[in-house]
Amino acid sequence: HYISKFSMLLRKVLKSSQEPWLPLEEEIQILGLYLDIEKLRIGEDFVYEIITGYDVEADACRIPGMLIQPIAENSLKHGLAAKKGRKELKIEIALKTDDSLLVSITDNGIGREQAEWLKSKGARLLPHESRGISLIKERLRAISKNYDESCFQIDDLVDTNNQAAGTRVRLVLPLALT
């Protein structure tokens, strides 16, 4: 089952990598396959949902591909991997303007501060420079004439006791209608 999902994901990623803009519907399928594979790896404690707004026609609009998945991967790697208990990831896609989508990726992970602390402890053993976020911002600047810092926001979530309760990333993607 795992290998079957992985091979399907690989085929879709290879096919989509040839196109600068993908149908939103296809991007959601790729994201779903990726998250299904992660669920097989992580186990039943991991749940996710991808919600598309009622006003979004996923089959009629195109977005720049592979900008949502790296953020979901960051949530899993840094926010949810070290969390005990239920691990939740929610991806919401809504129409922002006639030519842009607002994508919100929210996790209930350990938060950026704790993740950074864990990363610094492990960095001595396995040095790694993370460039995912900066690459996403560079790509958005290159493809969006309306790009500014508000197009990519990261919010630290806290509970009622002011303790870390996860992270939310908001991403404004340019949209092309077909």
C-alpha cells in the first residue's frame, strides 16, 4: 500500500514538475497523496484535512505548483514529529481576490520556539541548512506582480495558558483561471 501510494505520488510530481502552473485540483491530489504516505509512516495519531472554500473551483483554476507541500512538510517535520498524542494538520484554501487564493496551513505542533531548540540540539550531530521557506518566498516574488511580505505570514499559536499550541502559515498564491 505504501509503495503504491509512493509510486503514484512520484508519477504525479514528475508530471507536474514540467508545468509552471497546475490545476488546483491536481495540487490537492498530490498533497493528499503526500499526507497519506506520512499518515502511514506516523500512524493513527496523525490526522489531516484539506478544506476548499465553496467559492473555489478547483478544476477551473491554476496555481504555481509545489508551494503548499513544503510548508505541510515543515509542519510535520518540525512541529508535529516531536509532539506526543494527536497530531493535526489543517489546510484551508479560499478565494482571496479574483486573481489570488489564500492558503492557510495550521498544525497543533510544539511551536517554532521549541522546534528551534530541538533543532539546535540536533544540529551538532546532523548539520542541515533549511532553505524551504526562503525558496518559497523567492519563487513567489518571481511569479507574483503583487508580492509583498503579507503574501507569506507565519503565526505562532498559543493556548489559554500562553503555551505554544502550534503554527499557522498563510500564503497568498497567484491564480490563473482556465
